Amino acid sequence: MDSQRIIAGALMTIAMTLVGSGVVASKIIAGGMHPFPAVPLRFLISTPILWGLVFLTSTPRSRLLAKEYMIVMIQAAAGSAGYSILMILALTLTTSANASVIHGLLPVLAALVATLALKERLGAKLWIAVGAVTAGALLVNVASAKGFGLDLKLLAGNLLVVLAVSGEALFAILNKRISKPLAPLYLAALMSSISLVLTLPLTAALVAFSTVAAAPAALLATVYISIFPT
């Protein structure tokens, strides 16, 4: 059991490191590319890679009920497509350091929803952790104040980060509503495919009404975020 906890902790650390690097990559994208073409491009790159890995590794592809497909669609809309768009928009207003700290609210939101909706009980240590992370997010917003006023641009960006992280928390909680376990790689491929379909119309609308431009650094960051954090 102890070895399983160590492995789980190591995998979570690697996962959150990749998520953190995704915040930095999103900041680069925000500085050189509109999110509406950037996000579909991300999933356009990741989707064939993920499905290729699914077939190469003979990953089980469980059959889902209609309501379970709906859950996966909501997960993709909130925790994948919605998260990506909101994070890039947020990083046009706030700093990547602020966003990274506020991103720590993910376990707070997931824990609170799990407590309220799934009736899971949190121990004292987890409540202390929740309080510490919340205090960090509040300090970031206090630091955004200028004198007796407020930096509304930073605060708006920080709020968008909270909304993005809320989408991720919803994804984590909804995963418990799927009756059969899904292989992580298969779920990732499904989510990437659905996210691509959901975000392509945004690109079409943008191209129809304005010129799309992208800096080379933003394109490279999009490729990175497609392969690693996705």
C-alpha cells in the first residue's frame, strides 16, 4: 500500500509539473496568438497522436452509455476546451506567476465539491491544506491592489484563472459519475477529439471576421502544450 501511495504521489507530481509548464506555455501563446485558433490547433495536433497511442498500445476502448458520453462531453467542454480558452484569455490580463498560484485552487475546489456532492469526508490535514492554498490565492489578489485602489486588469485575469480551474475541478468530479473505469489514454483521446470539434467553430468565426496572425514563439508553445500537458 505504501509503495502504491508513493507511485501515485510521484505520478501526481509529474502531472502537476506538466500542468504548470502549460501555464507558462499559455502565457507565451497569449502574447502572440488569439486563443480561438490556438486552442483548436492544440487539439488538432494532440488528437491524432493520442489515438495513435491508443491503437499502438491496444488500449481498451470501453463502450459508454449515452449519458456517459454526455458526461465526457461536459468534461471536455469544461475541463479541456473551456479551460484552455479561459487560461489564455486570463494570461493576457494577469501574470503566469499569479495564474500558477491560483491554479493551486484546483484541489480546493475539487475537495469542496467532493465533500458537498459526493459526501466524501476530509481529514484535518486536508482541511489545513485547503486553508493554505486558499490563503495563497487570496494573497495573490491582495498583492494585485495598487495603493488603496485595485488593478482591475489583474483582478479580471485572476478571476478568469479561477473560472478555468473550476472547469478542471468539474472534470475531476464528473469522472466519478462514469460507471465503468476508462483507460486514461482512451479518455484523453476522447476528450481531445470532442474538444477539437467544440472549438473549431470559434476559429471559423474568427477567420470570417478578422485576420488571424501568430508569432513563431506562440506556435512553438502551442505545439509544446499539445504534446506534453495535453
